Amino acid sequence: MDKDVEGVQRLRFDDKEVVLLGTAHVSRQSAELVAEVIRREKPDTVCVELCASRYEALMNPEAWRQMDIVRVIKEKRAFFLLGHLLLASFQKRVAERLGVTPGGEMIKAVEEAGNIEAAVLPVDREIRTTLARVWRHTSLWAKTKLVAQIFLSLGEAEKITEQDVERLKEKDALELLIEEMGSILPAVRTILIDERDLYMVEKIRNAPGSKVVAVVGAGHVPGIRKHWQDPVDLGRLEEMPRTGRLGRLLKWALPLMVLAVFVYGFVAAGHKAGIEMLGWWVLANGALAGLGALLALAHPLTVLSAVAAAPLTSLNPMIAAGWVSGLVEAFSRKPRVGDMERLSDDILSLKGFWKNHVTRILLVVVFTNLGSSLGTFVALPLMFKAFSGSG
């Protein structure tokens, strides 16, 4: 393992030479360095820190126009897409403030690879898999704090100078956001940074050709060097997380417990207490789910659908109130072509997230679900109080 100029590391694996180039994702100097290194090294393959879907989005920025928001909701990808847009917003705001192109060093890497007829290989893990693993390993409260933290971080972009960005060569924008969470979400850092280090190690080592240039965020360079000679189970890192037996049991246990409380309340405490318990359940779930939709500035019909759906969907783990309200919002305020065209600009501000019909639908799904979940935990003590009060 040899060290080259600052930001460039030389590694070897069997008969393959790898030039590992650490960059800042919104740095003009990084893009220039990428071009210089690829022209000088003339590799067989250029690896870029992109997954297949992000590579396609970078090369085809008009792809947003083809997005089917109804399909996103039905496939339960609303939260993942919203999280991806929030992270993209932070990075793009920094880039626009500095007058550079987001992902400019990756675009430059692809361009220079084409100039020397080198292959281009996206080596990052699919973002949907990464976000699904984050979702699986965090609690509801932690998810809420994570979304809030990302929203709050949007304002921080205005305070970042070009000198700050050059110092971020030690941490990419994604890692910066995660480190702010510190010890609150240690599993998130492991999934977003450490697992992807391992994933990229294996992909880069198996890139075709005897000479490879790998362009990655500088925050990943120490991890890639650390694990360069380690065996990597790529299949395990690509696994979409499945709920374990305990998780599946708990998913059904809460609704069954609520139903049992209803039955016991009617039988043991009488009809009046049972009706009161049912009223608290409907009120807490419906009101807080409706409030969530209202906070997302949903259509009145959407708010009503959230209120009506939450008390029922909270008893059915297969359906979420947010999916119902999100679909109602999508049909009530169908996204227009203009929404798709403005999406990349609208995500630059909090106001834009609420203004654009696409992102507003995502907010409706997430906020309704959060409100409904909170409603369940608010309702239970009120139900028990009604039951004990009747005795």
C-alpha cells in the first residue's frame, strides 16, 4: 500500500493496482483532481461511489419526470424516497452556494473515463437497500429524530464556506449529517458508512482490468484502507432486512392486545366503559393522524381519510394510515408535469417541500403514519383509565 499525493492512495490486490481517490462531493478542486488523476493513470476501469439507481439519476437528470408517485406509495417506499430527497437537498444547497455541480467529481470521472475508453463501474450499495437497513434498525422515536435532524440541517447549508467544504474531504456530506446524531443513532452510522466501506472494498477489488481508479467520498477512504485485505460477504450486505420472528410477533401482538382490551372492557366493565374505551381509541388515533396530515398541508379529503383510516389501520399491521392518506392526496392533487420539472429546485427549501405536490404527498404519508403511531400510545393509557374508572 503506497501513498501518492494528498487525497490519493495506491493499493494492490493480487495483480491489480488500485488508485483510490478521496474527494469532497461538492468540491470544485476535487473534480479537477479527478480529471487529472484519470488522465495521468489511464485506468482500465473507473469506479465511482454511486449505486446503479443514483448513477442513472446523475446521468439522466430528467428521470424524475417518469416517477410514479402512486407506485412509490403502494411499494411502501415513501419514507425512503423522502429521506433520499432530504439528503440530496442538503448536498445540492451546499453545491449551489459554492457555484459547483452536485456530484461534479462523479460526473467528471464518468466523462474522463469515456475520453480514454475506460469502463465505468458504480460500486456503492443500492440506496434503497441502505435506507431499508437504516429503517429496520431504528426505533420509531429514533426515526422521528432522524427526519427532524435532517430537516433542521437544511438551514446549515447557508453557513458553509468553500474552505469548510475542502475540510469536508475528511467526511462526506452524508457522514456529516450522521455524525451529528452521535451516540443517539450508532446503528445508522454503521449502516451508512461502515457497511458501505466493506461493500465498496469488494466491488473495487473485483473491478475488471489490471489498473483501476476508484473515486469515493474522502470519508470512506480510511474504512476502505482498513478493510482492504479482509474477506467480505457481499450477499449479507445486499440483503434487504426482514423482520425477525420477534418483530413479526410484536407487529401482531399490539393490535391483538388492543382488541383483547376492548373485549375485556365490554365484558368486565360494561357497555358504557367499553364505548368510552372505543371512543378514546378512535379519538386519539384519528385526531393525531389527521393532525399529521394537516401539518403536511394535505387536501381536506386527505385529512378526513387519515382521521377515518387510522383507528382501523392501527389494528391491521398490513396497512398503514399514511398509505391511505397518501393515495387520497395523490388523487386529490395529482402531481403535474411542472412539479416533476421543479422537483430538483423545490427540495432546496423547506417551503418547497410543502409546495411541490410530489414531496407534499411523501410528507402526508410520513406525517400521517407518525401521528397514527403516536395515537396508539396515547390511546392505551386513556383506555385503561376508562376501564379502571368504571370499576
